[in-house]
Amino acid sequence: MTVNGGKPKFAMYWAASCGGCEIAVLNTHEKILDVDANFDVVFWPVAMDAKYKDVEAMEDGSILLTLFNGGIRNDENEHLAKLLRQKSKILVAFGSCACEGCIPGLANLSPVGDIVHTAYNTITTDNPNEIYPRATYDVPEGELHIPTLAKVLRPLEQVVDVDYFMPGCPPESHQIAAVIDLVIKVVKGEAELPPKGTVIGAGDSTVCDECPRARNVKSIKEFKRIQDIAPVDPDLCLLEQGIPCNGPATRSGCDARCPGAGAQCIGCYGPAEGVMDYGARLITAFSSVIDATTPEEIDRILDGIPDPTGQVYRFNLAGSLLKANRDAWKVK
Amino acid sequence: MTDNTFEPTIIGFTCNWCSYRASDLAGTARMKYAPNVRLIRLMCSGRLDPTFVLRALSEGADGVMITGCHPGECHYIEQNYKALRRFLLLRRVLQGLGIEPERVKLVWASAAEGARFASETTAFVEEIRKLGPLCWGKSSEQLSVISEQPDDLLLITDNSQKEVPA
């Protein structure tokens, strides 16, 4: 791939996200210098000063690679998603938020009015005059605007066409480095891009496949939270110990970091290859290991998972088949 | 039947060895039951991936009926117990998504129980009729609905709200 007029252009943007993805990119250490050596960074709000109007003035398709992290929660996010799609040749949904909604997507369990109310008028917020933010506000200098929230958070793919998906919360730095290497090779004409829609920077199996813990036939009489078990067997499968571990449904690529460090997989790498609905896969996985045959006994065991919806859709709710709580998206 | 009667759309998953034959028996015996259910035959209720249920609900079904062999009578020894466990966990997850757990029903029916299949189906249809439409709609329609700006959001109110104290 040759580019006229100097180095190819690179952009990175954050929508509804926490900033962890940006830190993960910087965590590639000296690899970030390769980005600078091979790309002209034209837009990256967290790292450099740039105005939206500068991006709007660019020619369509003039940015070679845009890493877009964060979900689409308000009209500003949506505008930037559409703008960067228009200006970019390759648009990557970067990180769990852009791929499937991630933790901000759990807000899809509540109507947006409740979310605003919780943020501005609950016990943690001292707001005796019940002052809420407004979309527009008149000041002597003119009218001020702030972005308005949408009903629910949407992953990038539900808003614009996406070329590649790079999962993880955040994507592991060694995976980012590998993707940077690949893109540089493509720019130099030494490698081919994978087919559109490919999940990059991750494996094609499950976290269990990479997990070092020993696995046997599982039969669980009780689900427990990890803090309620002492001691946790350091070498035995966590699910086998009754800890709801999301590994069986989750895409590999992280080297099973959490189970390796003694914590259950929470599913940040999203659905494994071929999984249409992450939560459904986990429901299947958990149901298969429960050692009970009567509804009463099964229900008693399931009581050990206090928030089943949050457990099976922790990172994937906005990207799931149902996408949101009915009360959240039916709001008129 | 009047035009304003809500006719629920029900997807039914049946086991090849029992409940599918029960429905067949109900048919050949000319038993009357509600026509709202669309049956899909699986080899076993244990084949029922919860994805099937979520897909049905997200694409316009108002309820899903899962049927299988009675406990202890599974053609594949114990897979109907797996179906039972999935069903119980799935209902908990659906509740968190604002979907009444009653919209998914599990029925055991042997190949000889055509009458039971018919009466359970009719009862389920009536139950869903009482609950009303699920309204999830087609996924493409839902996408356009969720991308609309909400009207009642406090952020969009006018400037006549309480003034910011100086």
C-alpha cells in the first residue's frame, strides 16, 4: 500500500470510554516510536491538540488508520464516529467499549432518565436545588451546547461500518504491538490486510484454552463469590471451585491473565469465535456444570449468582442480541 | 375475532423423541389448540442453546415454549436436565433485561401426551396474550429505535429550570 505525499495518517479517538485503551497503546513502550516513525498522527485528542474542524476539513479517506475506542453514548460520539468513518480508510473498533459496549454498556439496564437522576440527585451528590445539565444554555457570549445522551449505549458497529475489531478491556499491549507491526508491514507492502470484519489482536479460541489451571469433570453444588472462598486452590479450574468464571465463553488472546493471577475471568475479550450471544454461551456453560436435577435444588445453586444479567453480560450487553433492558430502549 | 385482539407469536422448540410426536399426535387426533405456536424440531431439549430463545425474542416472538421428555425419560439419558438448568438461569437473566420470565415456558410432554401438549400450548398462548406484545421487533427496527434521542430526558429541557445560584 503506497501513500502519496508523505507518511500515512493515523488517528485515535475516544468516545464513551475510560481512557484505559489509550494507556494500553502507550504501554507498548518503545513501539509507540514506530507509530511516530511510520505514521503522521493527525488526530488523537488524548495525546495532542486537534480540533474537530481540522478533521472535518480533511479529504474523505485521507486517514489510513483510525483506532476508535469507546461506545456511542451521546450525539458528539455519534458525530465523531460518522466523521472518522468518512475520513478513514481503515476504521478499527478498538477495545471492548467500541466492540461490544463494555462496562459503560451496563447502563443499558436502566432508562437514561434514571441514569441522569442517579448521577445528579442521589445521596452521593449534594444537589439541593435539583440542578441538572441542559443541552443548551444562554450566556452573554451566546448559546452553549453540551452533547445530549442517547437512550442507550451502542457499540461502534451499530452506528457505522467497521473494518476490524480489536477486543479487550483494554487490549493487551503485546497484542497492540503485534497489530502495529502488521499495519506497518502492510504500509510497506510486506503483508496483506486480513479480510474485513476480522477480529484482530486476539486468539480464536477461549480463555480456558490458554488457562494454566487444571481441569476435570465439573459438578458444582454451590456458586460462591471469590472473596467468600478461602483459600482458593491456585492450580484448579476456578469454575470447578464454584466461582463463576467467564472463561468458557470468552475469546482468547489475553494469555488468561486473570485466572493466571488468581481471579476469575470477567469476559473482557468478548465472545469467542462463533458465539452469537455471549450471555447465552455463558448460561449454557454454567448450567452444564451444576450438579442438580430438581428445580428447587437448581434454583438454590443459582442463588449463588446474585446478579445473573450483569454476570453473563458484564462486557457484552450492548452488543448482545437483546442489547438493552426493555425499559431503557422503549423510552420515548 | 376482532381486529384489536392481540395474537401472540410463539416459537416452540420440541424434542424429536417426545414432544414433537406429542404435537403430531395432537394433530392426527384432531385436537384443537391455539395456532399461535411455530414449532421447531430439535433432536433433544438439551440441544436448546439459549441463543435460540434470545434470537426468537429479539426478532419478534412474544414468547418461547421449550418442550422435552419428562425427567428421567430423556432419549439421551440426562440432557433434559441440562435444558431445565439452562431454562432456570435464562429466566433469571431475562428478568434483568425487563422481560417477564413467564414469556419462556418449559413443558415436559411424552409422545403419548398429545392432549397435554395441546392444553399447555393453549394455556401458554393465553398467558402471553395477557402479558401483551414483547415489542422487541426486528433487530434492524430496534436499532433505529434505540438511536433516537429520548424525549423525556432532563438534558433537553428548556432554560426555564431553576437558576444556578450565584
